Amino acid sequence: MFRHVNQEDANVGRTVRTFRDGIRIEEGRWKEFRRTLRPSEREHFDRIFDSARGYADAGTMIVTPRIVEVILLSAVLKMLGELDDVVKRVEALEKRLEETTP
């Protein structure tokens, strides 16, 4: 009546998910986390996934452990925010310097 299917048989004919598909799935998995962020932090959050898509070829070579995802993503979000603040300050200083230089 029911045939036992071993693991090897179960995987025959299945397409392996691409790293880009994995990024899309992960992005969806983090949707509620993203929703609770401030708008400026959401932009940083989106940049993380945009960056991951840019490294898709390299990403196929590594498996990311899930246990540290929140810690790492939070740290990256914080660093991107701080980096943006530094860039804005440097740009403002450069503009002031240009205005005062004959």
C-alpha cells in the first residue's frame, strides 16, 4: 500500500535552491524584525540584503549558522548607521572647507 522512500530517493529530481533564493527566503523570514525598525534602520537592513545579493557567488561557498543571526544582523545595522553618520559629518566638513578655501 505505502512504499517506504529513503532519503536518497526523496531528493531525486529536486532542484537545488540557489543562494539568491535563500537570500529572498531569509529576507522574508526577517520581515517582522524589519517592520519594528525605525525607517532609517530599515534602509540599513535592506542594504545588508542588497550586499548579500552582490556576493551571491561567494555566498554559495558558505553555510551561515542560524544561532548568531540576530546578533550579527543587529551589529551590522548599528555599524551601517554609525558609518552613515560619519560620512555625513565628513561631507559637511568638506563642504565647509570648500566654502572657506579661496
